[in-house]
Amino acid sequence: MKIKEGFIIKKLGIGYIVVTVGDASKNFNGVIRLNESGAFLWQSIQDGADSREKLIQAMLDRYEDLDQETAEKDLDEFLGRVAFAVEE
């Protein structure tokens, strides 16, 4: 799993947005807002967490009160929101 070329994340105030640059903007012309958890997952993918299992483990390591079932549900929701920007 990796972030497709042309998608970048920017901090905007207290949140984050994903925007496109270059050729990627031909296929997606908009922005996606992410909260801190979404930005953490995005960065984790950029840093090499290339599988669902690695992302779930990264979430469990970062958020002490998070259980496995909630981590899986939250990851599925995140991946659904950014599916156009992520290659598996």
C-alpha cells in the first residue's frame, strides 16, 4: 500500500487537507479533510506501513486505549475516504 503520486497532505489550522498536484489533479479536483488520526495514518503509509496489519499495529501502538476491533473499523473508514489516493 502506498500513496499515489501527486497527492500531498498539508496542515491547515488544527486539521489537515489532502490536495492534488500535477497530473493527479486531472482525475481528482478537490480536497479531503483529515483529522489528526487520519493524518497519522496518511503519514504512516508514506513512512512505509504498506499493509493493513502494519497500519492497525501503528494505530494500536499510538493510541493506548484503542482496541483491535475499533482500529480495524476506523482503518476501513479511513481507507474508504482516501481510496482514490492509495494504491494497494
